[in-house]
Amino acid sequence: MESATSTSKMYTEIGLMKERIDQTSLVISNIGVNTAGWTWRIVWSWTNLLQLLLTVVGIVGNLLVIFALLGRKAARYSTDIFIGALAVADFLTSVFMIPIPVAGRVPDTLAGNVYCKLVFSSYLMWLFVTASAFILTGMSVERFVAVVCPLHFHQIFTKRRVYFYLASVSVCAVFANYCFTATVRVIGNRCVDTKTHTLRIYLTIYLFVLRMGVPVLTMLVTQIGTAISLHRQSRELQAVLSAGTGKDNTPSFHVKARNRMVQMTATVVIVFMLSLGPNHVIIMISAVKGTLDDYLFSPFYYAIVFLTLLNSCVNPFIYAARYPRFRKAIRGIFTAGLSGKRAPVFDHGVGHSHSDSTQVDTSNLASVSSVTIKAV
């Protein structure tokens, strides 16, 4: 068996479970296993343990989000659908982050090539990272429409359209990410990435645009537009109420729910940018400069990678901090099981009625909304 600190040039864009073990890690266990042409190496270092910790947090946290939403299966609004889909994507990302044995010797068979393309390259993990980026993009657009066009929101974001968007995103992510792993194959009983330097540059730029450029640009535009629209609507609403056209604080429940949802979405978007952005930028710059091999597996590389992996486990904490109803739904999982209540977990504040929320005069809310829309 080769030494655990041997150097290998078989890199993919990212991944902690690779042939080369970084020189800064404290190797706790290094066990070799030979089976039918495969040589497996089980290595536990501080990086693997930290990765496992993030994995457990991500799996448990996102499962709680999924079960909380399933408990309200009678009323699945578009907001709940988007958040549920994001939780599923983050859950699967965490699952494929689990540290597993590394194949030091790979047979040149169908199984060996599948291992190189899907496992060695971390393809499945990055598939769901890409999907979560575009799910979050859809959430940002949905929030923008809910604020700018509240009277037509339910006609625009129907369940069928939301599910179609999510299915389309999933299919596109499968093909969009495969281009990076298509060049990984078995050569000399090892997984080798056969990309040329030029091809690597083009693909890293492509993945940056796919995972960060388009989603982040869309999120920024919609979030800024949402903030501007909320400010204008707030001024118009105050003018309407002060003029006596409103009735007390009738629309306050929906206004607060809408603002809370917008703030939560903005927080999730910011966390996404800060956690995934640095890694993609550095990978792209390193590939262009030809210093990617020096960057990979360095201490700085691991710090950036763990920042990236935080994105898959932090959202449940954001939901719990922002939404009392989410915390109540979580408690219900352990006390009463899946409740089946009609009320959505994440109220988007666009004038729907449900059994356990404050009742409002919807006709008056519509009139106030009409005035607000005209002002925009």
C-alpha cells in the first residue's frame, strides 16, 4: 500500500476524499483493504472529522425542515414548496459529503469508471449544490413577484409551475455538471482527470457562471427590486392609513408576514453568496493562473472548502431564528407527529386564508394593495 502522504496530480474541482492526503492533517487512522482488484484506504484525519460533523448537522437539520413541511401537506403554497425543495437539495448534498473509503487502486471496468466519474469527482455532491443555487434563485424571484404583484401572485406561482421549474432545474443540473467529470476515467488503475490546461480554464469559468454568476446576479436584482418596492409600498400604506382609508391595522398581519419572509430569503441569499462565492472565485483564478495544483489541499483550501460546506447545514438555523411557526412545527414532530394542518409553515403574507392565522378583511387588503401597486 502506498504511503498516506504520497503526492498525486489527480485533481477534481473540489473534494476532501481524494488520493492525496494533505500534509497538515493529523492522520488518526490509515487502514488498507484489498478486494477484487480494488484497493481501499480508510483515512481519518481532523479534516474528515470536521466534514463528518457538518454532514450530521446538515442531514438532521434538513430532515427536520422536510418533516415539518410534510406535516402541513394539506396546504402547500409555493413558498413552502421552494423551501422544501431547498431542504431536500441540502440534505442530499450533506449525504454525499459523508467521508467514505478512498479507492487507491481502481479496476478498468464499468464499475471503476462509474466510481471515478461519480464518487471520485464529487459529482453527486456538486449536482445538488447546483440545484440548490437555482432553487434559491427561484425563491428570490417568487419573493419579488409576491411584493410587486401581490394581487396576481397566486395566478403566476401555481403549484404546477413551481413543480415544473424544480423538475427542470434538476434535469439541467444533471447535464450541466457532467461536463466537468466526463474527462475523469481509469488510467493505470487510478482515477485520472485528463483535462488539458485550456479546457480546465474554460470549464471553471463555465461552472462559475453556472453556479454563481447567473444565480447571484438574479438574486441581487430581485432582492434590490424587492427592497425598493417594499419601501415604496410602506410609504403608500402609511399615507392610506393616515388618510382614513384603512381600518385600524387590518393589513398588519400580512405586511409583517411578507416582510419576515423577505428578510429570511435575503439572509439565506447572503449566506449562499458568502459560503460558495470564495471557493468558486479562487478555483477559477487558480485555474486561469495555472496554480490550481498548489492551491488544492493547502490549509487555505480546507478553510475555504469548509466554508462552502456550511451552506448545506445553516438554513434550518435561519428558519428557526426567523419563524416561530417553524419552531412550533418542529416541536410538533416530536409531540404529535405529522399534524396535517392546513396552515403553511412559512407564511408569505399574500392574502391567503388559513385556519390558524389571524383573520383579516381581505377586501380591504385588496384595496390597499391596489393603491400600493399604482404607486409603484
